[in-house]
Amino acid sequence: MNFKKHIYTFSSLFILFFSVIVFYEWIFDKRLFFTVNENSSTTKVNTALLFLFSTLALLSRKYLKKNIHIIILASLICFISTFTLLEYLLNFNFLLDNFLVQDTISNTNPGRMSVATAICFLLFSIGLFSLTRTNKHSIKKLQILFFFAPAFAFFNVIAFILRVPLDENISFFKTMSIHTSIGFLIISYLLIFDNTFYNLKKFYFSDLQGSIILRKSVPITIIFPLLLGFSILKLIQNGMLNHETGIVLFTLVLMLSSFIIFLVASVKFNKVDYAKKKLTQNILNKNIELSYYKNALDKVASVTFIDENGIIKYTNTNFCNLSKYSKKEVLGKKCNFLFSEQQNNPLLPSIIKIISKEGIWNGEIKKINKDGNPYWTNTAIVPLQKNSNINEFMCIEMDITTEKKATELLASKYVETLQQKNQELQQFSYIASHDLQEPLRTINSFSKFLYDNYADQLDGTAKTLFSYIKQATHRMSKLIKNLLEYSKIEHHKKPKKVNCNTLIEEIKLDFHFIIQQKKVIITYDNLPVIHAYKSMLRMLFQNLINNAIKFSKKDSPPVIEIHSVKQKNSWLFSIKDNGIGIKKEFHDKIFSIFQRLHSGKKKYKGTGIGLAHCKKIIHLHGGELWVESKLNEGSTFYFTIPNLK
Ligand code: ADP
């Protein structure tokens, strides 16, 4: 591009320089370059003036936005050239020829530019006018007219090179000097350089085969015949060839060269044609394949195209069946109204982010049909890119309303049954544990009465049996008490603020005696104040701390560490001990009611209800409870408490 610009500047400066020199030669009567040869034509002062106007018009277009300068300058060129032609036609002198300088050297029509020059300038002014037009058709017509100007000039240059002895019939060309002709070719090039000549430029510089062949043929069709003609003329002039042989030779060589050029062009065209046919067939096949895909997709899914602003660009019939909207009602509209909630809108920034990262978004979307009823779709959104920018989205949707409704129904039924069963179970355990107390108390008091009143009649074995009954009823009473407590867990009260640090301190006080005895160390970092059911939370910590002390190793004092970490919507607590640990296979089992790992051994007393209790408490809060432990390596109990308010 820079190179082209340099040529443009250089050519403009050259024409300016040329005009100035011609002026100088005429005004100061100095015959230097363009007005020397008395036998051949000279460049007239008017011609130099029109060259100056032409270059100024073209240069002003480069630097000034408005067209008025071009119109004025083109009108001047048009005016002077038309009047010169009228002078020739009417054989009349309008005093235009020697208006600037008196021509004393020309024999015929002194000071008047040649007919050819006047015609060329008239055509050139038409080309200049075309720059000021906006209508593409009129620009095209004016530019075609203009093209005769460089063609005349070119013909004149060729005639000069070949030194054609132009006879009187075409002397019209003879009067145009070679300098003027070259000047014309240069200003025509400058004009064609302008962007309004885009049609020609597009045609000449395009990468289509016709343009490529045209570009390649220019040197062959112009330079080769020129050189050939020039050489044959030289041979004739030197007497080495007579006229007839020269003409025959020229015709033969030109015929042969034209044939070769056309042959090469034909081979090229055939190749291109063959490739084009193959490509067309390929496209046709691909189109058929695509139509199969489209048909299949249309049969099973609803397809929509949405642009980056959410405007619906295309929908298929399936979409209309599903949404109950007609194509007319949705095309060109924003897609928002189709979605039940804003969070389902496929053009949310969060979804767009996933699409641009992963190339697809997949998910379930709840939509509203025309009747106002919701329907569910399993949706895939794929971006469609143009020049690496996402400008459209293709939404492929499968109707899952039936499945969704079935699952929802099943879930609600399941929850209902579960709630009912839970209630029944609670009632059962409450009644069972409550009513069991009474007969147990009777057994207890009667066996005590029996023992107290008949002790002297009992032998040693009977007394031992009585002590077994006493122990068993005591254990049973404890079991029933625990069961009663377990069944009573319900969140009838509202959660309250609980300071976990105070809670631990209170529990430590309760365990004061055993802590002293077993040299227990309990540490905790800055625990949070949370919303919870206080008595339950206390029971939870109490159970876990109690277990950590109870299941400690014989030889080392228990060390219990309590930590808490804030998570997104909850608190994560951990209670770590250095006790006997739990085998991995029992990690789940221990949370079931009455499940104990040491039931046979007397050293770990308990009923196996403590962790079931804890689990229930945590579930009431909406959290989770689990353990991480290895045998002999201590255990860590984790639980989460969601932020309740
Ligand atoms: P209990 O303590 O009355 O036996 P739990 O439900 O509290 O009942 O515990 C169930 C079982 O889980 C216990 O019997 C014990 O085997 C095991 N367990 C609970 N906590 C710990 C712990 N901190 N270390 C080792 N084992 C434990």
C-alpha cells in the first residue's frame, strides 16, 4: 500500500512539474523539452493548464472533504475542451487559444490543443465528475465514458513507438504530442487510483480466475505484439523484409501466440471448472447429509436460534407444539417471556460464561407455555460463532415434563409416607418406653419387697439371682429412659443463639469429676455463636465428649480437641480424640440405634443409643454427622450445622 502511495505522489508531482515546465517554455519562449520539435506536435499552454487543473482536482480530493473544488475544476476542464472542439467544428476562433500566451511557432491553429487532446480532456472531466456522484449506476456509466481517454492516449503512444506513418484520415491522432499522451496515461492512472473506481479495481485485482487471467494476459497481449510489430517494421525499413512478408509474418506469429494464450487459459478454466463441479457435488452431498440431521433433530427436539441480545431468530415446529406459540408470535421477540423465572434464562452471564468456556451448557429449564402452564425441558445451548465472536446460540430442547411431574409426585408421596412412618415410630417408641416403665417399676419394687422380707430364708444362690434381677432391671430402666429421650427429640422450639464456648465450659463442669480422675485434656479454639436448639446441641457435645473419654486408651490420658471452620452456608465442627479408634467397616454402623462395638466387654459401659441420638439432633438442624477413624489411632467426629435464623 505504501508503495502505491509513493507512486501516486510521484506521478502527481511529475504532472505538476510537467505543466510548470510547459508554462515556462511558452511564457519565456524557451524551447527546452516539450515545445522543441517543429515537425512533430508540441504540448500547448492550454493543455498544460488543463493538466494542472486535473492534478489539482485529484490532489484536492485527497486532502479536502468537500467536492466543490472538483466540480469547479472539472467544469473548467470541460468548458475549455468543449470550446476548443467547437472551434474545430465551427472553424471559428473564440480567442481561447492564445488567451494566456501567444503561440508563434505552430503553423496551423496556433495555441490550440489538438482535437484528440480536447476529446481526451472532455472525457477526463467526465471521469472527474463521476467522483462527485453517489448513484452507483451513473458512476459506472460516466467511468465507462472516461475510459476512452486513456485508450486514445495509449493508441497514440503505440503509434509513436511504432512510428506509424499516419495518413491524413487519422491525422487527428498525429496532432497529440507524445508528452501529452504520456501525461494523459499518468493522470488517468491517478484517477483510477481513486476509490470510486472500485468496480474496475475489484474486477482487475480480484482473485477470481477471469481477473487472474486478465492480469497475466496484459503484458503478453500488449508488450509482445508491440515488440513484434516494432521488430518487423525495423526489418522492413532495413530492407531485410518486404511489406507483404512482414504482414504475413506478423499475422502468423500473432495467431500462434493468441492460440497458445487461449489454450493455456482454456486448460486453466477447465481445471477450475472441474474443481468447481467437484465442490458443488460435495456441497450437495453435505447438504443432503445436513438435511437428514435437521429432519432427525426436528422430529425429536425443539430447536431455537437466539441472537446475543436474546432475540429469537428461528424456531422449528416442535418448539411451537411445545410452547403453544406460533412462529409468528415468537420470531423477532426477546426470549425472556418463555421462562418461568429469571434464573432459567439461557442468556444469564453465568450460563454465557460456561458456554464460552466449555462450548456448551446443559441443564433443565422450567418454561411457561402460551396457556400459562409450566413445562420442563432438558436443554443444550451451543454457541454459533462468526469471526471468532459468539453472535448466536442454538438451543436444543427435549420435553421432560412428564418425567419431571412423575418424579415430583413420587418424591412428595415418599416424603408424606416417610413423615407418617416417622410419626408412627415416634409414637410407638414413646408409648413403648413410657408404658414399659410401669411393669418394670413393679418388678423392681416387688423383687425388693421379696428380698427385704424374705432375705433370711434365701440361700446364697437365690441372693445372687436377686442381684442379677436388680442389675438387669436397672439396665432396662436406663435403656427405656434413653429410648424415651430419643423419641422426644423434636424441634418444637425455635432455634436460638448458642455460644459454643460457654456450652463446652458448662459440659466441662458437668464432667468435672471424671476429667480429674482420668486427667482428661479438652482444648477448643474460638468457637462460634450459632443458631441452634440449645438443649439438643448440648446433648450432642455431651455425647461426643463422653464417648471420647469413655473409649480412651488405657495407658494414655484422653486428649480432646474441638475445632470449628466457617463454610459457605454452615459451620463445620470436629471433635478429635486419641482413643481406641474404630475400624473402617463400623464407621456407618455405630450411628444406628443400639449398635455397640463393645457390648460383650464390661469396660465400656453404655446402651448404644448415644450416636443415634447425635445423628438425629444433627438431622434436625439440617446438617450431617460422620466419623473418620482408624483402629488404635483415635477418632475424629465431624458435623455440620447450617446457618439457621
Ligand atoms: P454407647 O457409647 O452407649 O456404646 P454410642 O452410640 O454412643 O453408644 O456409640 C456406639 C459405639 O460407637 C460405641 O459402643 C463405640 O464402640 C463406638 N464409639 C463411639 N464413640 C467412640 C469413640 N470416640 N472412640 C471409639 N469408639 C467409639
